[in-house]
Amino acid sequence: MLYFLFISLLIFIFFSMRLNKKSPGFCFSPIKIEKMQISRTKLTVFCGLLTSLTVLFKLSNIFSPGIGIIVSPFAPLPIAMAAIFSPIGGIWTLTSSVAIIAMFSLPLALVFLLSGGMMALTLGTGIYYSRSRLFLILISTLILTSGIALLLYVFNIPFFGAFSKGFNPYLKFLFLGMYSLCYGLGWVFFIDIVVTKILRNIKNIYGRH
């Protein structure tokens, strides 16, 4: 998990520098994605494709560890995209993805559900309802912190591995909060900069004008 923390910190620094160039109201404005009408059949096919991508990304660590260390951190992305199109579609994508992952590894499915999966669903739903960037950062931090805390203190799953074993509970929780903030901030701005462009292209293909 040191790898994820390092990447999260780099993302935090990069986007903090980028944020300074924006207008003062940037954090309080929503991520602008034009809503589109999509038929139920197209939405089902789209969510099925996103479910396949989620499972492929998440299980890549098992079947190809070398590639998996690069690909697996993007497993929450398809769920966020599905929720941006339709919150119900996001729930369906998350549920079906977790069910398939559980067939291969139940602990892995639980970790994904309570960490990246729920965070991605929350972000996508927040964007769908046009919540501000600041709200998205705060709610994703809260959801991720709560989910990882459940893994650590209820299910006794060492989310951070052996790294945090020597920490006292207060320091461990502080570390958890910092990790969640960096990770959530990175995802909000990644979606803002990259994913919105992808979704606009998808809208041009599948949208009904």
C-alpha cells in the first residue's frame, strides 16, 4: 500500500499546483457533464462492458502481477463512469463486479467494495447530481475513510499491510485520513480532466439528440 500512498501524494501535489491557477470559485462549482438520454438497452450493454472492465482491472493483480500493479488502481473508474450516466447503473455495475470478483477471492471483493468501489459510486452519483468539487472531495474522503476503517477494525483485514502494524491507533487513523484525502482528491480531478472528455465522446456515439 506504500505504492498507492506514494501515487496519491504525487496526485495531490500535482493537482494542488493546478488548483492554484483556477478561479477562486473553482472548488465550489460542479464538474460539468451534460446529461444524456440513453435507452435501457444501451445502458444495460454499457454497464455490462464497464463491469467487465472493472473485473479485468481488479483481477489483473492475480493473473498478471506485473501488469496488475499498474492497471488495478483504475478498477474504480468504470463504476464512477456508470454512476455518472445513471446512479442505478452505477449500483448495478458495482454489485455485479463485486459478485464476480468474490468468485475468485472473497477478501479481495470485500476490500474493493468498502474502499474504491463505494468511493467511485459516491463520486459518480455526486457528479450526476451536480455537486461541487469540494463536496465530492469531502464525501469521497469520508466514504473511503469509513470503508477502510471497517476493513481494519471490524473485519481485521490489514489494508495497509505490515507497514502500519507498529503505529498506535491514533497515528494509524491520522494516516488513514491523509491517505483517503489524497486518494479522493486525485480521483476527483482525474475524473474532471480525463474522464469528462471520454464521456463526451461516448455521448456523441450513444446519446440520442
